Amino acid sequence: MIDPTALEPVSGHPFGTALNEHQFHRHVEDLLSLPELMSSRHRTHHFDLSEYDHLVSVARTAHRLSRYVKADARVCARAGLLHDLGAHWFNTLAPCTLALRLQESPGVCHAIKAHTLLPELPRTREAWVIIAADLLTSAQECRFVLRRTRDRAGYRLREDIARRRKLLHRFAGGRVAGVTRFGRNTRRRLIGLPITRAIRRVAGA
Ligand SMILES: [Fe+2]
Ligand SMILES: [Fe+2]
């Protein structure tokens, strides 16, 4: 599981105010041990992120947003945690059935049902909060995955540079001791070359 704060809006965002952790936990305490929620850790939702991560992030964001629009924080947090449980895309049947079985309030059931704008439109503040939190979280998930992809590419490049340095040292002997002393542009040019040509260039062949 990823750190839930990794999917939260960056600081400086209008909704970047810290979550009231204590109150949030009090509002969703009983749901956190739900077997259905536990099993959502093993299902992917957006990209390769788990359904559990999405639900927790939406619930946390919804809880924070509720303060700005004077919506019921408890309803927002609970609806956020259940809104996609066992479902994907525009299917709200499974989470609605679960919410009814758990005897959630009509406000929670409506927010879950209306979060896809189909089959019914949102009629309450809490339902709008879930829609906004779902959109914000999905955008944050895109950002998270893009950043992770970029970081991995950067890591591969660094690994490649280290490997090339090692090979240059091995094949070109003493002359390559200067590799680390080369200017940044020279290093860049060497890195961009196929390894055999780089060796020839450094060895002066
Ligand atoms: Fe959904
Ligand atoms: Fe969602």
C-alpha cells in the first residue's frame, strides 16, 4: 500500500489544509476493519494502484472538502470509503448494495449512487463533495504515476551511466581515469554514444 498522503493535493492547493486525523478515524473506524475493504487491497483500480488506496484517498479528501462547503464530514468520509468498493467505472451496484447492508444513512447511499452522475444526479452537498474528491484523487493518481515513471527512468539513466563508467575504466585503462574529470557536456556526449564508440573516443582510437 502506498502512503495515503502521497495522493493528496500538494501544499499550496486550496484544499491542502491538513486532515483532522482523529475525527476522520472516529467517523470511519468501524468501516476500516470491513473484510470487503481489506480485500480491496488486492484489486487494482486506476493504473496499478489498488482500490483500497483510491478509496482511502477519496475518503480523506472528501472529509477535508466537507469543511469548505459545510457538508456533513461523517457522511462524506463514509461515502468516500465505500463509493467504489467492489466496483469500477460507472457501476455503483456493488457499493450501493453493501451500503444498504451496512445500514448506512440515505445521505451516504445517495452520494455513492450519484458519484458517477448516473443513474441519478447529485442532490446533496455530500454527493457533490464525493464527485469533487473522486476527481481530485484521480488527478493526483495520474500525477503520482507520472512522477514515479519519471523517477524510474532517471534511476535507469543513473544506472546506465555507472555501468558505462565502469566499462570505460576497464577497457581504456589509465586514460579513462579522466572520465570523471570530463566536463558535463563531454560526459553527456559519451553517455549518448554506443559503448564501443565511447570507449574508442575516450581511448583516442
Ligand atoms: Fe467510481
Ligand atoms: Fe472513485
